[in-house]
Amino acid sequence: MAPPVVEVAPVVEGKKVGRVKWVKHYSSSQSILIVGDGDLSFLRALATAFGSGDCIVATSLDSYSDLIGMYSQAESNVKELKRMGATVLHGVDVKNTKKHVDLKFTRFERIIFNLPHAGFIGEETQAHMISAHQVLVRRFFRNASHLLHPDGEIHVSHKTGERYNRWEIEELASEFSLVMFKSLVFRKEDYPGYNQKRGDGERCDQEFPLRNGCTFMFSLTPSVFSLVL
């Protein structure tokens, strides 16, 4: 059973200023950037729970025409997201987000990359596959660190186990002054409507088993935080 959406009525100078809705680690008051979201169903899950997508930006590597050709639900997801006020940017590579004209001057409180994958170019245990995944995640961290609010967090949800631990995500993050402060079990059912997609090849629209997933949470190290301030 999915957890309920939690509503909190914040108070500023003795007055309530509107209800903030929480879904797991994310709230409707945060500025959120989501990358690598396949058919954009994770974005839709959050926007639906919040009742609005005003606070969320999502990027897609694919053009709009490619996206709706790859994923059966992408067109309806995009239409609903526009209706809810979310921003979707197409043709954006996670390895170059810091240079994008619509992103480079924005600082986000949460940056989310669920289940990063460099594509099916071999077996997951092969050295060249592990290297390709590491390049993807390393470049993501490099860009995300530039788009992160000083007290923001980067969340990478990832499978765990011997073959996936060899990606060394925590070490990759440390190259960009990011420190992992928490890891929690990632459960798809916490985000009703989210469907993880293969995203590559003829079976790109198919889901894949999601076992032993964790959300790894990173923040800027204190020394970098003080420099940003």
C-alpha cells in the first residue's frame, strides 16, 4: 500500500501560508529537478500527489517526437504534466545540464536521477559496461553539483548488489565535493503511477525488475557550502 500524502500547514509570522504536501522525501514547496525519467511517469506521480507540477522541472534525453514513439504513455503524461504546470525540457543530456539555457541560472533543492543506466551494450558485469555507467553518473554529478541549492540534496536511486556496487557511486560523488549522508530503501509503490522503463533498444517501453533498490542522498560538503554562501 502506498504511503499517504502528508499535508502540513506552515506558519510564517503567525499566519498560515498554504498547505505543503509531502510524498516520501519530496514536498510541494521544494524546487525539484528530475532527470532520466523515461516516460516521465515519476514526474507525473509527484505532480499528481502534490496537486500541481509548478515546482518541478524534468529533462528528457529524447526529443518529443522520439519520446512518444518510444513510450506508450509518454504523450498522455506530457499532456497531463503541462496541464498541471510542470516544465518538461526535451533533448537534454544529463551530462550537459549545467549549460542548458533554461537550467544554468537555477538552483534546485532536490535533484533526482532514478535508476541511471548507460544503455545495453553488454553484460552488466563486463568492465566496459561498468565503465560506461560510471562515466554517465560521474558527468551527472559534475553537472548536478552546479545546479544544486547550497542546502539542497541530490538523490540517486540505484539497484544494489555486487554488480551494481562496482559502480562506486559514493566515490564518484566525492569527486565533486558531494557527500552521501543517508541511504533508504527505494520502493516503487511509494510513487503510485511510476513505471521504470528499460529506455533502450526495441524493448525500451518494457519495465524491468526492481529489486534491492536504494535511494542514495548526497549534499555538498560543509567547506563547499560555506564557499557558496
